[in-house]
Amino acid sequence: MKNFPRHISTVLGIETSCDDTGAAVVTNSRTILGEALKSQTRMTVRFGGVLPTIASQLHAENIHHVVDAALHNSGLSWNNLSAVAVTVKPGMAFSLKVGVQFAKELTTTHGLPIIPIHHMEAHALTAMLTDEGGGHSLLALARGLEDFLLLGTSRDISPGECLDKVARRLRLSWLNNGQFAECAGGQAIEILARNCPEGIPGIQLPTPRSRDRDCDFSFSGIHVAADRLISQLEQSKGTDLSTPQKLDLTQLSAICASVQTAVTRHLCRRLQRAVEFCARERLLPVVSGGVGSNLFIRGALARIANHYGMRLVAPPPRLCTDNGVMIAWNGALLHDAGLRIINDSTHVDFSPTAVLGEDIRDLVRKANIKVKPLKLTSRAPP
């Protein structure tokens, strides 16, 4: 059994904000001692999206095993832990409830303090785990563990949700006898886009909010435009609408590449404005959240960073999606700083909605920064 000095914060983190059940044991010295993750991707693809009641039911079925596996993999006992950290906001209410209730039971049983975690703060701080120079999220500034400035946010759906919707519209889970049956929609699109890196010849999906000089995102327009394009291609082929897959592989790959490029272009233009707004500060852009696991998007953002003489700091793809490691790491940092340590877990509750830090989007908008879009190659990075 391992033992650590008292000054080392060793925290068990639990993540159940959406459809992945994750747990990990991490120290404030950047050491991942053990982790475990149970994905619901297969069920999500099967039902065409995340169903809150089913997601929470699967969390309840998996959480005991996942937490036990993470602790077992760490080689520690409950007596070696400093605290239990758990995602409390934002997320799906039913899913959050499972994780929070289980964390409360653990802390009561083992006499440990509980540390409530903001899901997006954890994503933003993951880069500090894998890179000592990291610590700033894509369009927010992290001035401290609990001090964030929000530069931009999505006004409708997330980029990941946009990609997932297009993947469902294309019925990619049916392709090649279920090749992508266990892949998230965004992952399937990224893989297929490699077959046709130039996208659809002569067709460029619109870049949303191109005239708005702020850092807010809007991906619903890309989804609507893609849906319209898919319908046009299907009608032009006179395809039998009763068949599961209406388009051939070449067309599917071209659509995937076009959609991925449109999403990337929108992200990059917002990042350019954010970087120029923060030019007076010494900041490193960080890609996190599920979009950071897409290597094509990551490569494009790296080119933006290079253009401004900066270095892109991005966690490994597996740590960009929801996981217990980022929750445990955030908890270890907070415990080491003596922040949010709660000994009576009855005072901890969950919340489906939550803002990230101080909203300064109006300041960005009033700065009226015009950016010159950089030419982005549509070829995916190796």
C-alpha cells in the first residue's frame, strides 16, 4: 500500500455530469495514480442522443464499479485519500444527482471532506495537469483556481452536439455493418473526413456570426445548412428513402469534411479575436472540452496559436472528453489551496446550470476587434 507525505493532496474525483461515468485518484503533484471510465456511447448512438433517465440509470449501475476500479488501480486505501471531489454543476440533473449522492455516501462512510467541482472549470484547468505552463481555457481566462473571465460562450448548441446531429442525420452508425456503432458522432465524422480532406468541391458551409465582433459561438446554423445540403444530395440521387444509408462513402466523407471544416473555421475566428483581445497579457491558449479531442480542430487551433507567436497547450485527447481525472485534479488543486473543502456533505447540492466566472463578453464586443481570417488547410493533420 502506497503512502504519501501529508503535504501531498490525494483526491478521488467523480464525474457524472452527462453520459460518462468516470473516477480517478490524482495528486496535486501532477500524478494520476488510478482511473476508470465507463462510457455510454453505444447506448447514446443507439437511441440517437443522450436520454437523461437512461443515462442516470446507467450511472447508478456503473458508479460503484468505476470508483472501486479507480481506487484499486491507484494502489491506495480510503485512509490515504485527502478528499473526494465530485462534479456538482453544470450538467444533466438526473446524472449529477447520482454522482453527488454517491460522493456524499463515501465521505460520510470514510470520514473525508467533499469538494464540489464546476465541470467547465475542471475542463479549463486540465492543461495544468499535463503542462506546467498551461491553465487558460479556450475563450476564458483563468486568473486563479476560482477566478475566471468569460470571453465567449455558445448561444445555442455546442460544436460536439452539431457534429453528433450531423452524424445521426447521415446514419453513420449503420455504415459498413456498424463500423461506427460504438463511436461518438464527432469521432465518426473526423474519421470519415480523412477520406475526403478537401470536402465538397465548390461548396462551403456558412460561417456563423461572421459580422458579429464578439467571441460567442453559434453552431446551429452549420447543422441546419448541413441538413439542407444532405437532403439536396439525397433528392438528386433519387435514393430509396426506405434504405438506412442513402449516400455513398465518397459523398458521406465529403459532407463530413465540409461540416468539420465549417465548425473549425468558426472556432478559429473566435479564438483569433480572443487572442487579440488578450494580447496585452501573457497567455497560453488551451483547447479542452470534447472538441479538443478532434485532431483536425486541434491542428487548426495550433496554427492560429503559431501565427500569434504562441504555443498551443492541449491535454491528451482522452482527457479532453468528460473523465474523472479532471475532477480529481481540480479537487487536488483546491484542496492544496484550502478552498471549497466541506466537512459536512449535507451542505452540498447539484445544479444543472452554472456560469463560468465573470462574464466580460460585453467588453469583448465593445472592443470591436476586426480579425483577418487566416487561411486554414482543410487537410487533417497526421
